[in-house]
Amino acid sequence: MPVFGLVSEGVTDQAVLENLLNGFYLDSIGDELDFVHAQPISGQGKQRGPGGWEELFKYLACDELASDIFLNSDYVVVHVDSDCAGHVNFGVKLHDPNGIMRPTADIVTDIKLLIISKMSAALYAAFSHKILFAITVHSMECWVLPLFGKRRSSANEVSCERKLAHQLRSAGCERFLIRREDKIIKEYPVYLEVSKDFYDKRNSAKMALHNESLETFILSLPKL
């Protein structure tokens, strides 16, 4: 069974990626994939170590840590949200000089190049064929949002958590939300449940038509 290593900002992102990947490969493999949660470490769905993009970049910069996941996985999915790309320590521009949002494809490309730059040249040369980039513009909630009826629009790449929370509330799914707030409970089981429709490959293909960065990721997945 193929092993997929997950290097992400948080365990909630891992939950969505697991549904996407299992759904994409279920027909060809005939069973669920094996996953290794490398960064952040998790156990029984709970985050056991620090997350976030800064920790992720530190992880990739450490050959000893990063080489281990590459050696023990057939593929390694590296996930980063673009919402903090403008931070001085991130350094990817989200807007052009006129204040207009840059094309999604350009943001995705620049973040891929940034991720590569965080790795040593030797590590990247040895394992580049195993890397799958999951760049969410601007957050993982933007990939989940189309499951709840939002059509493709550049406006649906911003404030996605708030929009998704509103859709969940409208669908009677308040149990997934922080009480009296338009925020989703940041727990692995919650995101596994709200993204469960990705387990059907037909749904992920349809949703990719409504989100460009999701479409980019799905088109990058190898055949098994």
C-alpha cells in the first residue's frame, strides 16, 4: 500500500488531505492509503507538536528530520496556506503594486519555489520526485467551501473560514462551530467530517472546478 507523508500547517489540514487522497485513489488502490503525519506530529487525531507555516519551514530546513519522512514515504504532500504569505518572514507578495490580488497560479508558483528554497539543495535533488505541493489560496477552508454550494469566484479565496462557518450554520451543523462565532472548531475529527464528501473522487473533481488552487493540486497527483 502506498505511503503518503503529510507535512502541513496543522492536523486539520491533514484531515482534509486524507479525505482528498483516499477519495482520489480508492478506485485504483482498492483500499485506504497509509499516512505518516510528519509535521505537525499527531496521534489519534490530536496535534502533538507545534504547527503553523514557520514550524513547517523549520522542519523542511532540517535535513535530519525531513529526510526521514522522505525515506519512509512513497510521496510527501507539503501543505501551506497563502494567507500569511505577505508576512516579512514568509515573503511572497499577494498583491500587485496597485493593490490588486495577484493571479492564483502566480501565488502558488511562488510559494512552491519558496518551499523548495527552504530545503537544502541535496535534499531536494534526492527527493524532489516524491514531493506533492498542496498550496491553498488562501486557506484550507477555501478548498472545503465549494462542498457547501459556493461557486468559483476570486471572492471565495478570502475569508473562507467565516463563509464556511456561515454555510455550516445554515445547514444546521452548529456542532462544528465555536458558539456564537463564525469560526470552526479546530480539531481533526471536525475537519474530517466537514470534508468527508472528498472521499468520493467525483466530488473532488467537481469541487476542483470551483477552486483553482484545489484544481492545481488534484491535477498534480500521480496515477497509482
